Amino acid sequence: MPRSSLKALVVLLLLLGVYLWFRRVWLVMKARHDAVEVAARQRQTAEESAEPSPEAFAAVLARSENIYAQAVEKYEQTLHQPLYHLPAVIMGFRSVKDERV
């Protein structure tokens, strides 16, 4: 095999590897981000709903807050993993900022 063909093959494999790396990061980060958005909507719905009793409202709100916190924690952990961080930032994923804090 000529040397130039070998170099072209190496470059092609490298590009394919980078593409697959970024694709994997995109799929994982998108799933985590979607989970955060769903949890945020659920939390907002719980805050806006009028339950008949304050205890029931507090329980629903506490569960929604807990689900949201877990989703954000998982997203942030994934975002800051060394293998995911650079491609995720390049593709536009950022830390989730809680507007309520």
C-alpha cells in the first residue's frame, strides 16, 4: 500500500473517530438536557397547581423539586466528565442555571 494511501486512511479513520465521539456525546447530552427540561416543566406545573390541601401540595412540590434536582445533577455530572466536556461545550451545551436560586 503506498504511503499516501496509508496517510489518507489514517486521516479518514481519525475523522470517523471524532465524528462518532461527538455523536455519542450529542446523544447523551441531549437525553440529559431533555430530562432536565421535562423535570423543570413538571416542577413548574406542580408550583402552579392548586391542590385541595397544603400538605398534598407540599408533597407534590417536594417530589417535583427532588426529580428536578436529580436531573440537573446527572446533567452536570455528565457535562463535566473529561470525555464529554469538550465536545459538549463545542456543541452548545452549558451548565443549567436555576432561575429560582
